[in-house]
Amino acid sequence: IMNAPIACAGLLLKKEENFLSQALKKYERPYVAIIGGAKVSTKLDLIKHINEVADHIIVGGGIANTFIKSSGLNVGNSLTEQSMLEIAKSILDKGKIILPNRVLTSKTFEGEDTKETSIGNIGNDEMILDLYLEQETKTLINNAKTILWNGPMGVFENSLFENGTKELSKEIAKSNAFSLAGGGETLSAINKYIKSDDVSYCSTGGGAFLEFMEGKVLPSIKALNSKK
């Protein structure tokens, strides 16, 4: 592409760039980002970059567990990243991260001794496998003008632990905000609980979606821009 005399983006690439750019450069406030998934390390650059853009960041999944633990609370056997605790604490101290107050725990992924409890009351033999959306969190989503969503709130593949992701999907569907969703699990949740038309744009970019939202310049876009 660098040596081609004429180069242009395909229709899908142009559409992706336009909508993703709207969530990074042409957004309206209030801006709410929802970032879930298993590991802080895989979303660290996204969290850092969006922390400079969004007004509030709602976290879920193993990412929320790591932030909860970094705040000094016990998370039992929940999935966390010990190596990310200091970084998570430094991000948490900036005040934009929204932690859940109540979660759903179990001793196993099959649902042994499942119970709803507060994040300050997790037993050593329990795992956080889903979270509850507080009314305050729902209000933030309802009042938002821009929403970025990447990652589930819990182990939504299991119907026992799907409620957080299901509720989140429905709140975003009701919102009048510009909403951007990306990531395989996120799109799976949308297809399971709402319709893709309920979201302003669903990115099919995968890893490229994450890199773009991290503020990185993608090689293909850099090459195309050199042809202007």
C-alpha cells in the first residue's frame, strides 16, 4: 500500500474509523465507559487511555475483582491479577472507576453455595462470578451522551451468572446515547439479550478495535493517511 499510486479505505474500514473516532475525538459528555473481561493486563492500555477521556468507568468480570482487591478488600478465590494490583490502585485513586457494591458469589463455577453479598463480605473460599448494577450505575448510563462498552460483567455464559451482563445490555439498549460496542464476548452478549440495532455501532474490529481505542495508530490507517 505504501508503493501503490492510488489507495483508499474499503467501506467497512471507513465506517469503523468514523464511529470509533466519534467515541475518542468527537464525543459528547457525560461519557461512560464499561470495561469488563478477565484480565486488567489485556485491557490496561484501554483503561489508561479511556481514563483520560471518560467521566466514569464501570468495571466488571475479573477486571473488577482486581480493582476490588487493590482497594484492600478480600476477594477470596476470585480471578485476579496480583501483578496488576499496584497499577489498578493508582488508576482507582483517580476517582473514575465505578466498583460494584453487591456481587454474586459461588464456591464453584457450577453454582455451589451461590449467594448475593456485598464486596466487603467475600469468604476465602468464594469467587465473585457476577455483579449487580446499582441504581446509581443505571442512572449514569441513562444520563450518558456517549457509551463505550467492551467486555461482560460476569460469567454470562452460565445462566446463573448472567444477570449483570443482561441488565447492562438492556440499560444500554434503553439509552439515547451514542453507544459503541466491541469485542467478541460483548457482541455475543448483545446478540443474546438485545439487538445490534439497540447499539449505535457494533465494531467487528476485534484486536484492532482495542488498539484504536487505546489511542494507537493502526498501520493500515497510517499507510492510507500517507496517501492523502
